[in-house]
Amino acid sequence: MLVVCAMEEEAVHLRRRLVDPVEEGMPSAAWRLTRGAVGGVGVRLLICNIGEANAAAGTAAMLSSSGWRPRAVINYGCSGAHAAHIREGDVVRPLPAP
């Protein structure tokens, strides 16, 4: 599974849960890739910086890497909403437009 995050602050909770985490090299020094497992499922956690272009480029780089095909790609984060009432593990969704 590939999990894509923009910011380290969004990924820190997932990274803490990774079993046997290993940092891997990336084509961009601005990106950070950590490989591990959660609940027996292999996870690669990619921090690729804020913005659609960064998310697309990071995801494309991972999907084009030789021989590795994730079963799922998840864009994980909180859209910069670090509100105090949101606790670790909460699921937050946008309200529908009025």
C-alpha cells in the first residue's frame, strides 16, 4: 500500500505505528519515503510536500518504480486542519456546499 502525505505533521501518527520502519532514497531530496508495515500489511509512506503537483509527481514516481505495484494508493492527511479538538484516529470530512 502506498500512503501519500503532504506534510510530516500529517504523517507522524502513521509513521509511529509502522513496524520495522526503513527510510528509502527518493529521486527528489524534498521527498521522504519510509517503508514498514501496519497490521501485517506492507506500507510505503511518502511525504511529498503541499500541492496537487507534488502529490501527482510523488505518486507517479512511486508507481513507475521498477517492479513495485501497490494494491492501494491512499492520500492521507488533514488538509492543514490541525484543530485541537481533532484527535488521533478521527475521520474528518468536508461539509457539503450550501
